[in-house]
Amino acid sequence: MNISFRNGFFTIFFLVCFLANIWPIALIANHVEPMVFGFPFFVCWAVAWSFMAFIGVVGLYFSERHHRS
């Protein structure tokens, strides 16, 4: 994968993860109902996007590790 494409992809990916957790985009999920695993929907929304960011960090780590070796 081209370095500039990879950097651009991860920059946009992390920007989307960040924006999904702050106002005004988080207002999409600012509801108590439906309950997901006993938690309000907004909590599950925040946890899901945080998990996506974690997956992105792992992907970036392996991408950089593969590039450096």
C-alpha cells in the first residue's frame, strides 16, 4: 500500500472515529432507548466507536511494522 494513501486513510478513519463521539454527530445516538445489553444506546455508540478506534490503532501498528521491516 502506498505510504501517502495509508497515511490519508488512517487520518480520515481516526477523524471519523473522533467526530462520531462529539457534538453534533453524537446527537444521532443521544437516546436512552433502545437498550443494548442493558446500557443506553448512547453508551453503546461511544463504546463501539472507541472499539473501532482501537482496531484502527492495531491496523496502523501492523501497517507500520510491515513497512519498516
